Amino acid sequence: MSDTLSWPEGKTLALSVVVNVEEGAEMSIADGDKKPEPVDELGVAVSVPIRNYVNESNYQYGIRAGGPRVFRLLDKYDVTATITAAAQSLERAPDLTKMILDGGHEVTSHGWRWVHQFSFDEAREREFIERRRLPSKRPAASARRVG
């Protein structure tokens, strides 16, 4: 057995690209949650149960404009990625979901929504897990490219 690792076609670098898709699955008063999602990674939370339209618009931009730009670039450079997605995000963005599937990307589950399920009782967590099913049109392994 050789101690030397060789990549296909003599390549010397392997790169794993992972894209997180969560927009549209965050806590929102509009979806019946008790509070809105904290503001980005700052953790600043609105202390009363009102909609945070500025924060909601950030998430909408990501799913409607930012995500498609990322996937067009991946396609342009013939790069496939692992997409870690909240199922609700993909449900709410069918055009983006189509781009992901048509691009041959590997989709992995990030749950159904972007919530803290550690507080769920067993029955509620089982329901949450069941809802996390992701769209798929083929096994991920068959769509992977090498190079």
C-alpha cells in the first residue's frame, strides 16, 4: 500500500464548499412565533412581540437575491457544493430550490426550521424531525463532479 495520496487527474487540492440556506425559516411574528429572530449575529433582540421589518428584509434579500447570485457563480465555475438547508427555507423559495437541484448540489438537512428544538418534548421533536424532509430528484452521490 502506498503512503502517497493521489487525486483524480493529478489534482493537488481538494476543496469542500458548503452553503448554508436558512432564510425564511427563522423565528417571525408573521409565522406565529412569540418573538422575532434576534438581529443577525449581533444577538440584539426586540424585547416586545412585534415584527422586525428591517431584519425580515435582510433575510428576504438573502433568499431572493443573495442565494441566486451564489448559485450562479457556483454554476459559472462548475463547482458543486453541499447545501445545508432548513427545509422550510427551500419550501418558501422554489426558484432557489430548483437552482440547487439543477446544479447537482448535495442537499443536507438542517432541520425544518431555524429554532431551538432542545426545549421540545419528545412528541413535538418527532414531528419537527418528520417535517425536515428535503426536496430531491436523485441521490446526491450520483450528481457529484470530480476536479
